[in-house]
Amino acid sequence: MFFIFLLLLSCIPVCVGITILVLFKKNKLSKIIFLFLLLASCWHIDVSFLYAVELFNSETIMLFFKLFRFGSILLTPTIFYVGYTIVQEILPKAYQQKWGCIVNRTTVVISYAFALFVYIIGWSSKGIRELELIQMDNSKFYFPVDGQLAWIFNFNVFLFIVTIIICLLISLDVQNKSERSFLLYFNIFTAIGFAIGYLNMFPSSRLYPSSIAILVFAISILILSSRMHLAIVNNMNKKLYEQKQFLFRVIDLNPNYIYAQDENGRYTLMNKSYAQLMGFSFQDMLGKTDGDLLAELSDEEECYDQEKNSFKLPEKHFIKEEAITTASGDVVWVQTVKVPIQLNERSALLAVSTDITERKQYEDEIKFQANHDALTGLPNRRMFNEDLIALLEKAKLESSQNAILFFDLDRFKYINDTLGHDVGDLLLIEVSRRIEILLQEKHSRANIYRLGGDEFTILLPNYDAVESEAFAKELLAQFITGFWIAGSEYFITPSIGISTFPNDGYDANTLIKHADTAMYYVKERGKNNYQLFTSEMQQHFYRKMMIEKQLRTALDNNEFELYYQPIMDVKTNRLIGMESLIRWNNDVLGRVTPDEFISIMEETGMIIPIGKWVLNTAIAQTAAWHKETNNRLKVSINVSVKQLLEPTFVENVKNAIENASLDPSYVVLEITESIAMYAESMIEKLFALKKLGISLSMDDFGTGYSSLSYLNKYPLDSLKIDKSFVIGMNQDAENKALVKTIVAIAKQLDLKVIAEGVEGEEEYQFLSEIGCDCAQGYLFSKPVSVAEFKAQWLTIN
């Protein structure tokens, strides 16, 4: 407990230092004094740890003692820095030259460098040899035992004495009386405090002197600073009085509207400009209130009493903007600075008004622009946030329901990129106008906002879930017909997400996030629709986020495993190869299916390093089986478009084959039909892969892009019929015909055909009849681990 007390005591100098920074508005000298007090606190912290006998072992205490020892060591150069600041900031130039040869930037740097040297020595056993446990009465503490070089620390103490003397002599040359008094006493009390603190060198003092020293530092500096601040405040008050007197003399020459009123609201002063503005003479206004003047104009005494009772002097200076009706009937905007002052020992109000009519008109225009979208004229994100917060505050008081509708335009980026931003901007304008008309005609309470790009939001006050769904249907109907722009018709659709208050959230941020989540949920499921937020969505996106997070460390944690599924020759019914399939088992998520994580790998770019691992692992495993068994099987490896687009992909494949010492003819890379999007740039890459001696197969043929026109251009060896056509094709005549057609096309192009998803004997028999070359599926085996595949399918040498 005593250790905790000492630590709390260490906070006192820091608190005093912060107070000084506030009082003197962080001028340079106050910052250095704050640094001095901070170092004093650190000095006391390192001593405090010597009392932490019950909490830490001696090694830990030694570590903290040495760590915070810089506090006592750096006090010397910091005091020297105080002297340097006095010379540079406070002394007249003549005295600066006098002291400059001794106290300058170089000597300050040297003093800090020496202090740093002393601090470093303290970390060695030659500085502090050990900590000796001392027990006196009921107190137990560690006392540092000096090493061979302890004299260096003592020399630093000697430098402190020299530095204090120099600072004291410099302070004598300060011209300002209050500053000189402050600095002299500061040096004296600092010397006294340090002298007390030096008594810590004797074990019998029980390390108490450092506590007394920092209190001397803190209390003396606080008292001195308070006195100096008080003198500064008094001087400022004197100058303020002189400025007021000057103001009274020049007020009538100022073109602004200037006036003063006493505590009862009676005019005691005004200039000619203000009198003319009000339509009275100077003499008519003196001693009267606004109510008196209004009564003279309207002959209504009631106005006088009301105005008199409502007048109240402000407690502090403030600026007010208000509209004034002049004597001529014109409305003038003025900005009025009102300041409570003392005139003839009585409270009064001094006001200076400036005509800001033109500025107000300009500000109204700027305000509109700040709160509205420049392109569509709709309220923008800033106004949406303000209106939503206001709506929710009202809804909480009234216990009403409200809805937020988020939507953006599907494929808008494609239109913007292909047709240009001009067409995109015109489309956004037309969409805005059409929705505005819908709101004006049927939903006058609703407001639409453009958040940016193609993102919009609509606030639906007092709409529940059913009503907001009905509105969403109406909104979707607005996009059934196209938008005519520059003589052309364009069709576009929205994806809409809805959240309701209070069901889906009680604050603005939650409702916005949930509406946004619902919108992206729609996008993932085909777009051009709406969706109310549900908790299941949140779980869906949370799992997706967790998969992405865990994916980033899965490779380093060896969480992936390759399974293999056999590929059979249909004619001979013999095993000729296997497809490598990635599996992932994570400690947090459990077993994650490929359908879940492969798309996320594509989105995040993790497909590149993970795909490289799959390539290296599958090729290395195949090479190992070639050496261990009598089977010479081909391995099929799935490759994404992103991998193919990598500049180093061909080199990676080459290195993987060479490192495994595998004949490249046993490697088959399976690519998808989506390469048709990159046909011209991809053909060269495929030929480079073929040059290595590997085989190329088009995976999932028939489900992707229409790439028949490219088949004769690609250096392919085989086509792989997607399992969606094969499974149950005997019960689906259309699928059966498609499979037959694909086989026929492949034969015409001299390509082998592999059917995946073969589960029944009937399908297998049909594939044999139509000339399909190879097959894989659950009829033969599901994908299995390395050990299972080896046991079930391979023959050992």
C-alpha cells in the first residue's frame, strides 16, 4: 500500500505542471517547467519502486528503478535549459550577448548528452551494482548499491549545483520585476528541493527525502506561478480600462452601429450610425429603452412594459446575428457583438453591430450547397445524418415507427465506365427526378437523399415494416421503364435494403448499418429487389467476415489439406488420375466448405498464395506417389483466372514441377470458361503453359461464358462436363442431350471429355455409349484424404 501511496504522490508535480501550462497558455518557459516537474515525478516513481518489495521480485524492481532513473538525471540539463530559455526569450539583447557564450544551444545539447551518458552508465553493474534489502521497523525497501562508476552520477549532481548558480545569476538580469521575482524564487526552491532529495543517498533516510523534494518543487512552483499569473491579470485589467476609455472617445467616428445600455435597458451611448438606423436623434434616444421608443412610434404603452420586463444583461461576451426593421421599413441583417461592461460602477451592455445583409444572402446560398448534392439538388449525406437523428429523437418521444431505405443502382459502374461520366451523371439526375415525383405524389412525408456516387437513401417517417415493403415495391416499379438520355434509352435496376425503428436498431448508426447490410444481402442474391433487415443477415455477414479474417492466417497455421478424387478411364474402367481438392478445417470456424471460402479467397486476393500452395502440394504429392507406387497417375489442379493473370504464374508452375522432379505430362491444369473475358491476353499465357509439357482442361464446361468460338484457339487437351448436367441426367432428357452435344463438339475438336458428378451406373453406361473418355464422381469415390487415397487406389512397389 505504501508503494501505491508513493506512486500517487508522484502525480502531484505533473498536475501542477498541467496547471501551469493552462495558466500561461503553453508558452515556452511553462513547457520547460512542466518538463522539469514531469522529470521530478519520474524521479519519485523510480524511488517508489524500491518500496514494491511485496509486489515484485528484485529483478523487476531493478528494471523499473533503472528505467525511471532518467528523471533525477535529466533534472540538471533541464534546469540548464531553463537558463537558456531565459537568455533567449526574456533577457534584453545586451544581456543575451553577455550570457550567450556560456548558455547557448550547444551547451544545452552537451548537458543533455552528458545526462544521457550518465543514464546509460546506470544500466550497467558499474553504475548500480545491486539492490540491498533493508528493513527498518515496519518498513522494508531496496536500497541501490553504487558500482565503480557511481562517481559519474555524483558528478552530475555537482553539475546541478553549478547550473542552479548560473540560472540564479541570469535571473538577476531579468528586467521585468514579476518575472525576475518568479525566476529567483524558482531557482532557490529548486536548489532547496534538490538538496533535500540528495539525502536519499543515505539508507537511514528511508528514501523519504525524494517525496519531500517533489512536494517542495510542486508547491513552491504552484505558489510562484499563481502570484505571477495574478500580476498578469491585474495588468491586463488596467489595460482593458484604458482601452474602454479610448473606445468612448472614438465611438462616434465608427461607421458601424454602436450603442450601450444600462442594466435597465436604457440607452447610455450610441453613435450617429445607430441613431439614423433607428430613425431617432442622439438626444431622443438617451435614457430611453427600446420599449419607450416603440411606444412613441405606436402609442402603445404595453409595448414599453413588455420590453422593459424582458431586457436582461448578458453574463458574458457573445455574438448575435439578427434581422432589424429600419425606420424606412427595410429589413437589415446585422451581426452584433454584445459585451457586458462596467460604466461608472454600474453594469452595462456594449454592442457593436455590422451590416451583414449581403453576407447572409451569400451564406444562405452556401448553406444550401453544403447540405445538397451539386449534381441532383437532393439533400446530401450531411443533411441525411442530421434529419435522421432529429427523426429518431422525435420518434423516441412519440413512440412511433420509422423506416430507413438504402438503395444503389445495379451495374451503374459498368454504365459509367463504358458510356462515360456524362451519361452516368444524366442517369443519376433522371433517377432522382423520377423518385422525387413519386414522393411528391404519394409519399409527401418521405425524403430522399443522395449519399454519393449511385447510393441513395430515403427516410420514411411513421412507416412500419409492412408499409416500407409496399413503398419498396413502388420504388422498384419506377425502374421497369427505361430512362431516356440524349436520345437513347437505358435500363437500370436498384438493390434496396430496409431497416426499421425501433425493431432493427435504436440509434442512427445501427439503423444505417443494418439497412446497408440488407442492401448488400440483396446484391448477393441477384440484385433488383428489396429486403428487410433480419438478424440472420447479420450472422451471414459476420461468418463471411470471420472466414476472411481466419483465411489470412490459415496458410501459416497449416490449416489446409488436399483431398483427391479418382478419375476413371470409361473404356478400360481403370484409374488414370485424380483431381486435387482443397479442404479447410479451422479451430474457430470448424470445417468450412469450399463453396464458402473459395469465393472469399477470390475477393480478397488470398487465392494467389493459397493457389500457389495447392499447386506445389499437389505436384509434390503426385511425384511422391510415382516413387512409392506402381501407378503413374495424372493430377488435375484447379486454377482461377486471378492466378492465370499473375505475371509469375507460368514461372511458379515450372518451379513446382522442377522442384518435385515430376514429368510435366502428368500435370493437368483445370481452367474455367471465364477466361473468355480475357481471351486475347490469355491465349499467350496458355501456350506458355503448354510449352512446359503440361495438359490443359476446361473445367465446368457449359455453365460459364459462351466460349465456343474460342475453343479452337485455346491449346486445350480436354473438356470437363459440369456435374449439374451429369447428375440425374437419365431423368432429364434436356441434360442428357446437352451432355451428348458437348461430347460431340469435343470429338470434333479432338478434345478428350471428362464427366464429373457420376453417381449411378446408368449415367456411367450412357457416357460409355456416347464416347465419353473419362469420369469421376461418387460412383467411384468421394474426395478422400492422402492416406485414404493411397490405401484404396494405389499399388505399393
